[in-house]
Amino acid sequence: MSTTGSGSSPSAPVWLPDPATAARSRIARFTEFVAERTGTTHPDYPSLWKWSVHDLPGFWSAVWDFFGIHSSAPYDGVLDDAPMPATRWFSGARLNYAEHALRAEGPQPAIISVGEDGTTTRVSRDDLRRQVGSLAAWMRRNGVTAGDRVVGYLPNTAHTAVAFLAAATIGAVWSACGQDYGAPGAAARFAQLEPVILFAADGYRWNGKEHDRRTEADDLRRALPTVRHTVRVPCLGLPTAEGPDSSGWAEVTGGPEQPVFEQLAFDAPLWVLFSSGTTGTPKGIVHGHGGVLLDHHRLLGLHLDLRPADRFLWYTTTNWMMWNLVISGLLVGATPVLYDGSPGHPGPRRLWELAAEHRAAVLGVSPGYLLGSARAGLEPGRELDLSALRVLGSTGAPLPAQPYYWVRDHVGARVQVFSTCGGTDIVSGFAGSAPTTPVWAGEISAPLLGVALEAWDAHGLPVTDEVGELVVTRPLPSMPLYFWDDPDSSRYRDAYFGTYPGVWRHGDWMTRTSHGSVVVSGRSDSTLNRQGVRLGSADVYAVVEELPGIRDSLVIGAELADGGYWMPLFVVMEPGQDLTGALRTRISDALRTQASPRHVPDTIVAVPAVPRTRTGKKLEVPVKRLLQGAPLSQVVSREAVDDFDALAYFTRFAPPGPS
């Protein structure tokens, strides 16, 4: 979920909280709750944040009580004194994520599932409980117990939510990936887990076409020898062969059973999320029932201010941790709106139309979608009824300053832009906004409550208004329990704690501004380094992608074998536009004046497309390795890339470089 903002701070925020609205928010009630139980008062967000990171037991126990976390056994203590990553939380507690997600009952919609063709399914709270209970009972009858792994080769529909919640109900460990992965890519993830149940859909819709995945599902089943039973999910309604080890969706969810929730330790594994796999075999990141429960109540309830019956629409796929966060909307009583399809089909207004139709209180999109909406001349606030919309989230890629102003002027001045940074690693965020925080264009408002976030210089000292390493100096309950198949935790420690023992290093460059906001300026492993000065790629994108005629861009800084340094800028042109000499000059001049002379590239090259991971991140490091001469087969797995041909195109720029 790592999202960056870039650009210098404007003299004033682009958005300020409305005092009356802020006073009615959950975070305002939480602040009063803290004052009543601790005797400490917090007049503003910075004061509350400072308390939250200095008194971790006080803060997280307050989150526990404020949201009414249910445990069938009392906890012995909030956290122990062991340094990260060995910190243990709420020892002695016994709970279950699904029990909290399914607390609400009644005929009101719990989940709204929308297909690309417009087909809409509303699952009531009562029916969600019944489907989950029936499926969990079926899995128990088939020998599934706590700790077993259950996997889904599924699109973003209500079926996936039901399957996940049923697995969580009995303490089975869930993992999923979308059907845009072929069988080998899905197997590279799932085979590590040795799953016992596979849920597989017959296909999905994308960009106006139906994609039949029955053959891929069969191939995946054969690649998973530990699977004892497959459940066929009819997303397209295609005929499927069923046998003694295969069942249909209606058969396994059609019973009358109510869920029976296995009571589990706080750190019992809930799900396994996989890294993108751009640097090798995808690593399985394991998160726990209790840590996710606490963190997502904090993020969704306090920061996004989601309330019971609010509609929560964030564009995602099942490949991405945002899917997990959207389903967690159930924890705070919100109604997730699940959309399965292209955000641009049949036109660029699609997500805005969904938000209007379903009266979303929170809409989440990518920076690219916002930039595309602006280029298309959309007027969502004038043309659609977005009166229910309070928060517009943005994640997955850098969010430059201009979209903040575009949202204000073309979506609504009362809508808060909620840019955030975080990721799969913690299945949550490090920084974001709240109903009580200002928003500066191109910046993330503040560190989230409970997150001891700092920027460190090369000497391991915190800096302000300077670029440094993004670090977290105190533990979070949503940090991974462990990596899958990492028995001595050496890979886990090396990934986050190898640079600063006992301190989480995330691998991003970050600036903590003097007014408290956060600016993330790119991955520290793909840093641009001109004459010893570190530059963030986000600063380049913020300038270049605002220029007319340019759709996308990628900047690389490559150290070459002869000791040289090459910093090319690759641009994707809008249809019908050419990269002329005049436009090259305009790009260079804009970077020189709006960023710095060091940001001006050595060369500017037009390319057909910018390759990305399946969650939308630009593949800066793999392209850099290609430019340094590494063979294509060694820089990234084919299954990790959204468009492998787009990546392969860059092999033509390998040393000695373009002529």
C-alpha cells in the first residue's frame, strides 16, 4: 500500500477539518474516552499521537476497550519487553477475527458485490452469518481444523469474503490470489502453504470480456498435491465437472448452520499475504487474528471514521492487501462494496459512478485513476451525487500535489484526501489522515496513532525536513508474526531489522516535515543518486506526469560497470502525441525549475508502457537491473508483472545504452 506524496509544502493546507464534523467523529469520542480513563487531555491530533507512541500499553488497551474487543479469556498484559521482532502482545487472550466481523445481525446489507457487467448482489448480515456458518460446518465435516491452510483462486466477489470468513471461523489460515495469475504463478504461492482446501472460480470479467479459468483452476489443483477437496465457485456460470473431491458453491453454503467460532491465541495465524515476487520466490507474510483486529479497528474506525452502515468502496483485487482491509470494514459495522472488473470499463467514470450509486462514505482509488480522471475532464462532484462521500483514499503509487487540488475543485471541497503509506508487510498503514488533521497537497497528513514513525539519517539519527530512511522505532501489533517457511526467523529479521537491530526499516525514503506531515519519496533500494545527493523518483513523477501529452513515466538511476552513472527518463505518451525535441526541452526545464537541476535526466526516451507489479507499483529495481546488463530471466518472475512485454521492452536499453 505504499503511497508517496512529493513536492514542497504549500503555505497553507488544501483542506482543513470542519470543527462540527470533527467533533462528531469517532476519533473525537476516542480522545474523550482516553481522557476519562487516564486523566490526560489531548487538545489536538499531535498531542494524541505523541501519547499513543509513548504509552503503547495505554493506547492499545484503550483501542481494545473502546471498540469492545471480545476475548473468552482475559489477557495477562498488553505487550512484553522483548525487542522487535520478538515482541508479544496480549498474551493469554483468546479471540477470533471472524467473530468480530460477524457481530452485526439483521436484514441490512453486510456486503454489496458488483460485477463489471453491472450485476449486483447484496448479502444481508443474517445471510452472511448463515453462509459462513454453513461453509465452516462443511469444512469441519471434511476434517479441516485450526492451523490448516485454505486457499482461494478467486476474483473480488462476495464468495471470496465468505470463504475467508469461514476459514477464520475455525482457525484455518487463509490465502488468496486473483485469477489474472496463471496456474504456475498461483502455485508458486499456494504450494508453499500445503493447503487442504482450494476454492476456485470458473472465471472473471475484465474490460468487457469474460475470461474462462476452468483449465487454469484444474492445472492449479494438480499442482497442489495436499489439496483434499476443491470448491467450484460459479462467477461466470460456466459448467464444471464435479466429483468425489469436488463440490459446488451452493452445496457447501446452502445449509442453515450458524457460525461456531474457534477461540484462538492473540497471535494465532489469520492469513498469509505474499510479496510481489519481483526479487525471487514470493515470500509468505503471516499476520495474526489479534494484531489485525486491533490495527484495523484503529485504522478504519479512528482514522477513516467508518461508522455502522457506512458504504466502504476501495478499488482492489484479491492479490492486494487492500482487499483484506476492505473486508475488515465489517469489523466496524461498515458495508464493503466489492467491485470485480476494470476501473476504466466502460468508461473513466466507473468508480465515481459506483460511489454515487452505492452512496460510498469512503472511496479508495489509485493516483493513476485520479490523474486519468483529471485528464479526461471529469466533473464527478457536479455530474454525480457524491453527497455521502467524506473521504477519498489514495494508495499504491505516488500521489503528486495536483490531484489534491483537482479533488477539491472537481469532487468537492468538503471531501478529505486520505493519502497513505504502509503495505503488505503490516497489512495496514504507517501514515495517513484523520477527521481532525489538516491535509497539505502532495503530503500525507501525519503518522497514524500508535506508529512511532521517524526519518533517520545515515548515522541513525532522526531528522526533520530532510530525507531519511523510514523507520518505526516501537512495535506494532500488526507486524508479521513470521514469514512462512522461515523457522529461525532469519529472513524476517534480515528483511526489516538487518540495518537497525530492534528498529523496523521499511525501505522507503521519507521526510517528516516541521508541521508534522509525512512525505515518502521512493524506495531506498531504487534511489537516484546524483553526485552523492539522494533524489526521490516520486519528485520526478510529480513534475513529469503533470505535463500535457504524457500519460506515464519511469526514471532510473543505474550505476554502470565502467563506473559511470546513467539516469534516463522513460515516458509513455498520450495517444496521438509524439516526444518531440521541444517536449524534451520542456520536460527538462520543468524538472530544473520545479524539482532541481539534479533531477534533469541524462536522456528522455518514449516507451510503449511502464511495467508494474500486479498491485500497481512501478518496477524501478527490475528495470534498473536490466539497464545494468542483467538478463531478463533473472530480474523478476513473469507472474509478478502486470505486462511482461512492457518489461521485456527495456532489454534494448542494456549497456552500452541507447545510441
